[in-house]
Amino acid sequence: MLNNVFTIGFMVSLLASTVRLATPILLPALGQLYTQRAGILNLGVEGTMTMGAVSGFAAAFITGNLWVGVLGGIITGVLWSTIMAWLSVTMRANQVIAGTALNILGGGAAVYIYRVIFGIQSLPPQVDPFAAVNVPVLSSIPVIGPIFFQHNILVYLSYMMVIVTWFVLEKTTFGLKIKAVGENPRATDSKGISVAKTRYAAVLIGGAYAGAAGAFMSIAYMNLFTEDIISGRGFIAVSVVVFARFMPFRAMWGALLFGFATALQMRLQALGINIANQLMLMLPYVMTILALVTASRKAEFPSAYTVPYSRMER
């Protein structure tokens, strides 16, 4: 059995799958960097991703255009996150309760929308996935090429967003406003910066990322929609932000860790390793929890994290 594991072919396949499977964790985690740095804890990412998955799939299936599906997922993610922004910023509701409620509502609403559009079929409808894009020259490099340069376009764009997110948060005025609102909203307000508008923008950006990740799952990975298509990835994305200590490049490594664990359990099951299937399915989540517990001790949360702001209160 070990002879089948410790081979070049196995390791290349494992690492290539790691890069791909990290994508639906990386995207929402990057979005939550905006949201959580602004002081908002959005636990409704799971529901947002599910809504993005069903809307993205429906849009792609009906129009026959995968990019329309991606756009549909993003728009739905923004609209769904508007509810969270209204509850947490305007109504100053408990963010944990609001996010949990939106998760439950999103899961149920997504299944209902799917049934309305597609009905109940013995064979679920599917879409043709994005084709793999082999990067010229680089994709031909032995070992390195198949791991990093033979993926679909959404995978490449997701990793490019790491750089974009870092630049926006660290090198722009908007990023500075987000961090200021998360650290000291009253001082920020005194400088004429709208705390509410900044937090709304941060939550909606997080929703756009989550909606795109949901669309990725349904039209670029599974190529269909199922009730449990997200399977906890939204919660993992929220925890990856803490693991990353609110830094984009560390978020990428956190997402890759989950992707590696998922790819490993899938490959080991395919090899027929004599371990209970349930234990194998637990592997990604156990590894993520261990990494989170280890890293969260050094995480420095924004000073106004989860704290609603009102100009009238002192």
C-alpha cells in the first residue's frame, strides 16, 4: 500500500488537487478579511455560499454561459450579505445570532429555489465545467507544471485575488478606513469617516467573495447543485481568517492546508486504505481545528470586533 502512496504520480495528483480544493476556502476567507477587519463577524458565510451556488448554477444552466453563472453568484452573495449588514450595522443585532439565522435561512432558501426552477428529477441537471487552461511553457515543466499551471481560470483568478486583497487592505485609503473602523470606530467617526458605510461596504465585499466561491463549487468543481454542496466550507473560511491573523497571504496557506487534508482523504479512500470512511471524512476538519487552536493564540483581533457602534452612545 505504501508503495502506491510514495510515488511521484501520487504526490503530483495530491498537490494539484490541493491547489484546486483550496479555492472555495480561499475566496470567502479573503472576503472575510475585509469584513472582520471592519469589526463585523459574519457567520452567515455558509448560507451566502449556498445561495451563490444555487444562483450561479441556475444562471449558468439557463443561459449556457459559465461567466453569467459566476456573475450570478457574486450578485446573489452581495444581496444576501446586505441582510447581514443591515442586521449587524443598522439594527446592531447580535452578530453570532444573525449569522447563524442567515445560515439556516440560506440553506433552506437555496433548496427551495432549486426545486422551483428544476423540480425533482431522477438525474440532477449538470453544466459543462470550465476547461483547464494550461499556462504556456510553465505547464510543461515536469512535476511543477501539473501542480500549479493546469487548472481552470477561476483557480488562477482566486490566487490572484490574494495579491489584490493585500494591496487594497494595506496600500489604499479604503483599506486604511476599514482597519480604522475595526480598531476605533468613534475616533474614525470623529474624522468624518462614516462607520456605517465602511462596515456596509466591508460586509458586501465579503458577500461578493463568498458568492463567487459558491458559484465555483456548483459550476467549476461539482458541475451540479446539491443540498450539502458547501459542507462546512463557509465556517472553515471564517476560521481561516483567525488562523491567518487577518493577513491575506497567511489566509492562502490556511486554505491550502484544508485543501491538502481534503485531497489526502480522497486519495487515501481511492487507494482502499483500511480506515473507517467516517474517520477519513473527519480528517480535513480535524487538521483545520488543530491549526486554528495553535494559531489563534497569537491572533490580534480588532479592538471593536463584534462591537456594534452608535454615535449616540458614549
